[in-house]
Amino acid sequence: MSEKTFRGVLMGCGFASWYQLTGWANIEGVEIVAVSSRNRDNAEGRAEEFGIQSVYTDYREMLDSEDPDFVDIATPPIVHLEMVTEAAERRLAILCQKPAAHTLAQLG
């Protein structure tokens, strides 16, 4: 019986993404299948560096196309609440690298 491979996607391909992708690459049973960034060059660079096939500039399109088990959000905090909300509405497991919102009130 083979174990399930958990499919993840990374949102954000800036400085922190190298650390996130390095960590994921060292966990058996996890595969990052796609990355997204508003900056396509950053996304393509990280994808090439880590052997990831799919690159997106729109994280919602990535979520629609890839059907991941989880998301890793490594973007600037200003967009975290939007991305966390989108992933939660899709019932995905979420790892967010910084606060999910600026205040507790924003989390409802």
C-alpha cells in the first residue's frame, strides 16, 4: 500500500519562498505542484530552481487548476487575509508565514 502524497501550492515567490520550498523538498510525502506570484519572473525562477512544473500570476487560477490539499502563503502581509479567506472557503489546509490579518477584528 502506497502512502498518499499531499499536493501543495506556494503563494508568493520572494525572499521567504526559498526557505519554504527547501523545507517542503525535505518532507517525504509532500509535493509542491505549483507556485504563484504577481511577478512572473520570480515565480518562474523559483519553479525552475525547485523543479516545479506549474507557474501562475493569479493565485485563484492556480487553486482552480491544481486542486491542492494545502496552501503555503509566503506573500506580504497586506494580502494575507484575502488569500487565507479564499483558501479557507475552499476548505484547504493553510500555512501562512506571517499574521493572517492586521487585527483580530479582521478575522471575525
